[in-house]
Amino acid sequence: MITREEKLLLMSIINKINLKGPKGLIRRSRSKGSFPASLLILGVLLIVSVANSATYIVSEKSDDYSIQSAINKAMDGDRIIVKSGTYSERINVTKRLIIRGVDTGNGLPMVNANGRRDAITLIADGIWLEGFSVINSGSASEDAGIKVLSSKNIVRGNILNNNSYGLFLKNSSYNEIGSNQAWGNDVGIALQSSRNNTIIDNYAANNSFAGIFSGNSKNSTIRNNSVYGNSWVGLLLNNTENALIEENIAFANANAGIWVRNSRFNQIKGNNASYNPIFGFILYRSFNNTFSMNIANGNLDGISMDLSHDNIILENNISQNDFGIYLDGSDKNRIYLNNFNHNNINVYSYNSSNQWSSDKAFSYLYRGIISWSSLGNFWHDYQGDDAFDSGIGTSAYVDEFVRDDCPLISMKDNYKILK
């Protein structure tokens, strides 16, 4: 079992990392693939008029045109279709276009930056970008496979590999980032200084730092993403406010499944952070966040809270961890209606004072009986009885670090809170 001193050493190392971007991270070396000259022949361009817009079709059968050439010729509202092939170019999209890659027999079209800065940059608002394999960005701190510097774009169905950032949004808002695969990058998908973006249904795995990263951003929705096997953390919020982090799966990430750092007023709801070697969920210097209906199973710490205050930990399933909740210097958190089920140690608390039952009474239904009481947590090792058949233990649950005056007799799902 890892000691508290070893955990503090790990935290001190991680907190020295510049979390604003890959620069300063422990980086992997990437070998930039080279391609034969025959693959550098780009673009046959067909123009098809549709109503008041045009469709440009790009392939690699001729050296007359490239994707960028099609963009330069197009006007707002036009469409560009790109066929299978390898396109070794850096693309800047400065118009409101639909740009779609199509697998015409040899896989998705591949855009290869060859280690030179960004592969694709979205500069105009209102772009739809879909269906590309994007590889080999530069390795500078903000280089990316796809970089979004604008708003109201849709970026979906792309594969991002061997980039610094796979997909990077900076100073942008109201974008939808959906159904992309980001693997083998430094960071899979990242938001920086951005607002009101939706990150949904993406897969971010085996990246050398984080699967998904949000820094200095507000009002994001990060929903139904899968983050697996990332070398530091699955999903990281740093200086993030008012985000909804919902129904994500974070398994087998080297340090933490979901990490909330220097962040506040976020809703972390319905996520599953399990089988991470150290932390399922971790809060560090974070305040006024709500964690609800999450699953933390099979981690060292199910939920770890370090110097974090005034958070609500509600209706979570915390099971089969070495420590269910690990608290260090964290006060005034409200922790109730959770299931603590077969953890080696349910709670460890150092220099912390927290509330283990609701601060108000609820009307609730339990086994056909309506009762009125404050509600605590379910503890699998509680030894008390239920003298009044209310579902609340007659005596408090007490161990070295916890006093729960209203322990639940059975799992929280057996209690229905009445409006």
C-alpha cells in the first residue's frame, strides 16, 4: 500500500508540471514518419455547382491541386470533399466551409504536418470538419493536429495521432467536438481559455499526458467520452469553472481517472473512474464543486481530496478501493447518500473536518414507509440496528475518522427522496 508520504511526493512532482500545455511535460520522443515522393502528388479538383454553393472534390491523382488550393478557391458556404490519400500540407481554413474526408477505398484521407506546427487550423467561424486522419504536428507547446481558433464549428469523426495536442481549442466558444479518436499524442483533446464548448462521444487513449484537458475555461460540457490508458491522467480540469462533466469513462490511467485542480462550481456527474492505479477522482485546491452519482471502483483512492473545501459528495458508489475517500487538509465538505462498499479503509482523514450527513431533513420512502430525517451514508461494515424501521441506523456510524449520525441501513438506491 502506498504511504501518505509517497503520495505527497507524487503530488509535489505533479504540481510542478506546467499544466497550461504540453510544454514542460514529461514528453515522449516521436519519430516523424517520412513518405515517398509519389505520395506527395496532390489533388485533382472537381467543381460541382449545387444551388448557390459549389462542391470541390480533391484527390491525389494529379499534382494540380491540394486541399489548401481548394480552400483558397472556395467561398463561404461551399463544400470540399477529400478522397483517400496522404496530403502532406498544412491547412488554414479561413472561410465558412464544409470540409469532409471520405474513405474511397484506402482509409480516411490523411493530413500529415511532417513535424511542422499545426496540420489543420480553423480560423473562420462556422466550419464543419469531418473524416480526416491527422498526424505529425510539430512538438512546440501549442502545436496541434487540429487547432481551433474560432467559434461555432463542428469537428467530428477525425483520428488524431502522434501530435503534440491531438485537437486544441484556444480562445474559442460554442464548438462541438464529437466522435473523434485521439491516441498517441501528448494531450488528446484540449480546451484553453475557451467557453461554452461541447466535448462529446470522443475516445482519448494512450496519450503521454492527458486524454482530455480543460484549462482556464468556463461553461464546457464534457460528456460521454472514454479516456483509457493515458500516462498521467484521463480527464483533467485546471482553473475550470461551471463545467458539466457527465457520463465519462476513465479507466486504467496511470495516476488519476478524473482530476479537478484549482477549479470551482463544476458538476461532476455520472462518471465511472475505476481501475486507475492511484486516484479514481481527485480534487486539489478546488471549491464548491458537486460530485454526484459517480462510480469509483478498484482504485487506490476512490475519491481523494487535498486542500479542497465546500464541495458536495453525493450519491456516489465508492467500492473496493484501498481508501474509499482520502482527505488531506480538506474542510466543510458535505458527504452523504454515498455507498461505501467493501473498501479496505472507508475513510482516511488528515487535518480535515467534514459533514457526513445532510444538513437538512428529507421526506423519503423506504420499504413502503414514508419517514422524515437527515440522511447519511451506507457503510458496509455498520453494525447497528434500525429500531424504527426508518432505514436509518439507531446509533451513529463511528470509526477513527468518521462520525455519521444518520447512517443508512441499506444501499442508497433503496431510498426514494420525495419532492
